[in-house]
Amino acid sequence: MELQIIKQADGLLSPSCQGLMASLPDRSRQLFMPEATRSTIEFVSTVHTDVDEMLNEAMEHVSVLKQRALDMQLNLRGGGNHAMHFWMDRIVSETERGALLQRKYGFLPKRFSTYGLHVHVGMPGANEAIKVGNVLQKLTPIFIALAAASPFHQGMETGFSASRPLESLVYPFSDPMPMFKDWDDLLSKTADIYQTGLASSLKDLYWDVRPKPEYGTIEVRSLDMPLKIEKAVALAVFVRRCAALALNDVLQTPEITLFNLDQCNRFLACRDGIAAELINPFTRQMTCMKSWFLSVLDVIRTAGLPGRESIYLDWLEQEVLEQDQAQWMRQLWQETGCDGQKNLHNYCLQISDVLLERSPALTSV
């Protein structure tokens, strides 16, 4: 989870990752890491098979981080980007990776100071990761719409519910993950990419979905960081269950796809969020995003769910049907006067306040 570090005084981004990490106790510090720019701090969970344990871990350590931030006159918040993000104000992290990105891509890492949720699902083998990745890429418009929380950019309404996923498209190797037959096919095609010198490993390929061989996972990267941690965990459950459907051949990659469908669906999901009208690649029919999401939930439930995962998916369904994150942010933007005054304090304070909210339905007994 990539979290925004903001100043309490005015709500603007603060380049305080290094000092914030140094303030953490050892037990928490090992779960946080810097990102490309210093106004971002990333929480990396340990490996989990129990969803309650994942949520409790995230809530515990982000609570510690938030308290240390408050002690430093800072705060934390979710959302896919910051409404007043200007790339020239960002400071690249003083890490080897940060220096490499700046040498290779110039101002782009500063421009791409955005905040995402990355979900890793363990895979039994390399070919299985490709099979699952192909299916998850087709489901990416659902993931984008469910998490959409970036309607503003540089102080302006963008007309998009999720403007963040558009930012990665300026990189040479981004966009949807290409279809691959198997792991050998991926190795052959990425070898051609590496010859350009613009990428040297899968880490340099900013696809929506990509294998992560050093972890043994398939990674979904297209989601905005939700406003609430509990929604981030519920989305991780949904991604995991979709991966299980693909792994067990309940969902299979369509043999025939419409031309440029992945790009078009991606654009529509970014623009319209949960209100998007999309083409379901499995049926080739136009459908509203909510109906497609609910149909996938039905298949997941029919396949069976372990432990308390069904409770998280029930909660996610209600959350999606009852609240549109991007629309709530737009309404809050108007109510707090940001549209005219560009005074972010109250706007950011209210977004920060919901980050650690707990729903009684997701509190384990």
C-alpha cells in the first residue's frame, strides 16, 4: 500500500519519508520502505493465507506510523494521487533505485508520484503465473473501477474517477500485460525488450499485471490506493479469488478478443469508475461494470470460499453499491471550499480520518 505523507498544517505533500521511517520502532520499520519520491511511504505486508491476520497486521503497523506522523506534524492518507501534486515540487528518494529511475527517465518518476495498491498472489509455478496473469489482465477494468480514487490532478477536476492509471502510460513499457502462451514465450519476448536498454528486468515493465518470479507471485498493479485500509484488504481478497478461478480453469482467457479491447476497457474504467459501461471480454457483450463485478462474485461464491473471505467480499459488495469513492471525494472537495480557495487542510483531514476506520462486519471475533 503506497500512502501519502502530508503536512497537517496545509494538507500538502511532505518529503518526509526518510525521517518518518527513522522514527519507527524496529518491528514496524521492516514493513515499510521508501518509494521513488520522498512524499510516499509503502507498507509491504508479510505473506498471509488468513485475511483477518492481514488486516490486523496492516492496521497495527499503519496505526504506529500514523502516530509517529502526528508527532512530527504530519499525517497519512489514501487515494490514488494528491489533488495538488506538481511534479516539480517532488524530491526523488535518496536510494539506488531512485537515482536509477531519474537517470533513465528524467522527470517522469517525479510526475509519477502516485499511490497504488499492489496485490501479490502466490503461484505454484511459472506457467501457472502466466495463465492466471492472462485472465487477471482481462479483469483489470473491474479492479481499476473498484479502487478508483484519483479524480483530481494539479488542483483541477480531471473528468476521470481514476486518473492515476493514466500516468504510467508515458513509460515505454506499460499498458496492459501482453498475452503470453507460457513462461518461455514471456522470456523470449522480454529478451527483445531488454535489448533496448530501457528495461533490464520485469521490475522495469509497468504492466497492469506482471509476474514477480523472485516472490513466486503474479502481481496486480492497476488499483488506486483506496481511502480505507480495510477496502484495500477486501480488494486483495477479491483479486486472490479471481486468481483462484483462473488457476482452476473456471475462468479462462477468451480465445478471440476484440481489437484494442483491453486499452478501451481500461480507459472507460478510468474515466467512469464503478459507473462504467464496459465490454465483457468473456461474453463479448456490453455491460455495466457493477453487473460484471456481481457476476464474477457469483462465480467466486459458487466455487467456495475459505474462512472469513466471504464476509470481506460481502462487505466489498455493499461498499461498492453504496459508496463511490471518487464521487465522495468530489463532493468533499466542493464542501470544504477547495474548488475555489485551494485550501486543502479540511479536505485532506477528512480523507486522513477514514484511513484507519474499522467496520464492525470486518472485526474478527
